[in-house]
Amino acid sequence: MKRVMCKDGKERAFLNIAIFAKKQPQTFGDRTYTHFVSCAPKAEEREEGVNYIMGDLETRVSKPKTPTTDTVANAPGYAPNEKPDLPF
């Protein structure tokens, strides 16, 4: 970790990390880990025999944000042929 005095006058701590892809994905239970996070100290700060791996990461696929026709048709209160009961 490195402490730095920022332009706004506050002191903050920073950690230099790197993310690497694994050669072989690892599966634990229902999760598959494809990458890992490692602390990336400068060459002169590294110690022989020390493991700098901080943790594993899994790849996630984001769900679409726009509704599909199936989700709209199955939404509660959806009636395509009904006229809305609005006062205007």
C-alpha cells in the first residue's frame, strides 16, 4: 500500500493490483473461476517465496435491461386488448 497526499488535501491509500486470466479455469461447486487478482508490488519490493494472489474472479454475463415480449406478456396486470380506465 502506498499513502499519497491528494490535491484536495486528503491523504489516501492506494494498492497496485493486476488481474490475470487463469491457464485452466477452476470450478468450486456451481462457480467457475477464470481470473485472479494479484497484488503487484514493484520488483525491488517483492520477497522470494511470497504469494501475492489476493483472490479469484468469475466471469458473469449481464442480463438484458430491455424487457422482452415474454417478460411483458407475463407481467402482472398486462392486458393488451383492454382499454385503460383513465379519467383523461
